[in-house]
Amino acid sequence: MSGHKTYNRSGLLPFRVIEAAASGDVDAINKVLKHYDGYIKALSTKRLFDESGRPYFFIDEETRRTLETKLIVRIMQFDVTRAA
């Protein structure tokens, strides 16, 4: 998968990357994870408050890893024959 563009003009992952990821290609799976990285980080962001009551944000690494793991599981279960 190295050398292929990760995105097409619409901002979507090319089908060949999805197909390769569903087949277990580690490089393709990493491209899918990278594609969704911002979304996963946004879902993993938590707001806490310091001693003075001021809010601050941080990425909950456990939540981030859980979401990444769930995405990998779904990638491996994806049936590309139904999507084609």
C-alpha cells in the first residue's frame, strides 16, 4: 500500500485502501486509522476542572485506544463484496 495516495479529491478514502485494510494489510489499516484520527481524538477529548474551577481539556488515552480497537475490529469484519 505504500506510495498510494490516501485520499481522493472528495476527502474519502479510496476503495482500494478500504479493500486492502479489510484484507488485513497493516499499512492500509494504519491509513484508515490516520484518516479517522481527528474524529477519534475529538470523541476522546474530556473536559476537567482544575482547583480554581477553570476548565481544561485532555485526550483520554484509554478512550482513544478503545475507539481505535473498535475501528480495527470493524475494518476486519467489513465485507467489501457487499460494498462494491
